[in-house]
Amino acid sequence: MNIPRPEYPRPQLVRKDWINLNGEWEFEIDNAQVGLAKKFQERDSLDQKIIVPFCPESVLSGIGNVDYMNTVWYRKALDIPETWKGKTIMLNFGAVDYHAIVFVNGEHAGEHRGGYVPFSVDITPFLKDEGNCVTVCAIDDVKGGNQPVGKQSQGYYSAGCSYTRTTGIWQTVWMEPVGEYYVKSFKPVCDIDQCAVLLTVQLSKYAIGCKVYAKAYYEGKFMGEAETVNNAMSANLCVKLAEKHLWEVGCGRLYDLVITVEKDGRVIDEVEGYFGLRSVGLTDKKFMINGKSVFGRWILDQSFFPDGIYTAPTDEALENDIKYSMQLGFNGARLHQKIFEPRYLYHADKLGYLCWGEHGNWGIKTWDIGQIQNWLPEWMESVERDFA
């Protein structure tokens, strides 16, 4: 079958060697919440089939169950390429709503709380030579009040400005191999006066003696590079750019970036990303881009789709939401009560579209420790994800 949402899901940290795990998974609804006690993770199969990355409430998932689902389970066989042997295998989830517990071959491999942000699990220690599988338990307590739900309806039906719920996996799942030291993230800080970008590259662990290289390009043309010998968990580089192409509203001029990690002359990780050369500020009650006042003509975007609910049916649908808005005369959007997926932000960056980001914190009680301890860590993860 064709793989839904086949594009690489993380535009700011792209690896060329990867496997998209979207498509058919085994699935089971566990409203009695007995699956952990009965060890569903050790079962050979689950009762239904589902199309990932669409939530089970959606038509595109093949399930279309809009009733409350307290817990759902997923299962899929994993085929690990021979060329990945000896490498660290990362299993990545774009987003799972809400509390995800990941098992590999029946063993607990990791878990994550937060329905809007990505997480990764190193599954290498749990893999066998053959016959591998991953099982995911997703616990979703929409009515409990302690998890961010945004515009998801806490009543049985959609009502007012609250809509069909989203449970479980709703963004792309994928695998990729990495080396002993790999790039976890990078943060670009642009200096438009010096025509340079300052990079902080976060590595997986203390990369003593590793060399970190960064090369920048604009429309395929080489713009500059920098390198450093690293002895910590992060490397700092300054790339001077040969040409100045400013990112502006309505004209998203982006530089491409390649970051390479070497150890003893051997490349052990390489990622691709991008950045826009721009300055952002506030002064005299004005929003400033590149030192110039910009008036925001923004639409409110709640990003619900009739067939995929929280998940766009295609990458083109994400991009078209922005293009249609711009055609109507808007230059940005308030991304309302939902942390949007990274590819929406990527298209916004390419098109020169301003975005106001929000958490799914509809009705949060800022004095309630039960809510804050769930809301704040996920918001910090979101800021980390979308720093650039």
C-alpha cells in the first residue's frame, strides 16, 4: 500500500537514511485499561487494523470511532536493514496523545507524556537478530483536566468551538540509524549586520575529540563554513555568509545548512537543516523584522481537518492552508490552541508567513500544580523544537 504522509517529518534535522513506519499497524481499544496488567505488549497480535499517522477518531485511520477512548494499543513488526547493524537505532514519534509507553519485543523501551511534541527512543538494546516488533500503549485522559487538550471536545459531541478528540499516534513514526555521537538539535542565532549565523549544536553525549562542521548554502550556492573540535555536549560555531539574503514577510529566503560530526576522520553523523537570516524584535509597541515595523494581518488557524482531524491528509494540504491565507491578504496566523507539526512551520518559513505559536492549554488553571506539571514541560519541549 502507499505510505501516507511519506515526506521526512522533521525539516530542521533531516537524515537521509531512514524508514517511514506510517501505514497499517495492528490496533486495539482498551477502555477498561487492563492492557498493561494483561501484558498486551507480549501478545502476538491486536484485534484491529489502523492507518498511522491518523488518529482512531478519524475517517482516514480506517477506525472512525469518535467515542471516548481511555487507552489504545498499537503494534507493528520492524524490519531492521543489515546496513544498520552496529549502529544506534532511534525510533521517533512526531506526536502521541497523550501518555505513550513504548515496548520493543515486549520490553519497556521508553515513555513520554505530552500530546503535541516529538520524542525518540533508543531501541538498540532491545532488538533481536530477526522478528522484531514495537508495541505502543497510549493513555488519553481528556476529561481528567490535567492534560492540555486544546480544542478537543470534553463533551461527547463537538460543541461550540470544541471539536472531535484525537487519541494516540497522530504524527509520523519513523526509524533512523545514528552513530555513537549524533546531533540532537541545533539553534541558529542570526546576525544580519555581520551577515553571519551563530550555531549551537547539541550532541548526544560528551563528544570528546569530535570535529563538528557546518556548511551553509543559498539556492545551491556555497555561502560559508565553520568547524570546531568539540569536548562537550554542545559545539559553538560562527558561519560567515558570503551573501546577504534577508528573510522577509512574504518572501521566505532560506539558507540550507549541513552539519557533520567526525571522529578520527570518519563521519559518524550528518544532518541537514535550514535557517532564515533575519532579526526579530519589539520596540515602541511595534513588531520589528530586520529593523522594520511589520503590521500583522493574521488569521486564526485551528488546524482541524474533516478527514484527518488533527492530522493533515497530505503535506500539500498543510502548505495550501498557508497559501490560501496569503491569497486572501493575510501575512500570518495565530496557531490556535495547538502545537502545529514541524512541516507546517517549514512551509511558513519558505513562504515568508508569520506564526504566533500556542500550547493546547484551553482553560488551564495556572494555580493548579496537577495541570502546570503537565503543561509547562511540554511547552518547554515545544520552544526547544521550534527555536529556529
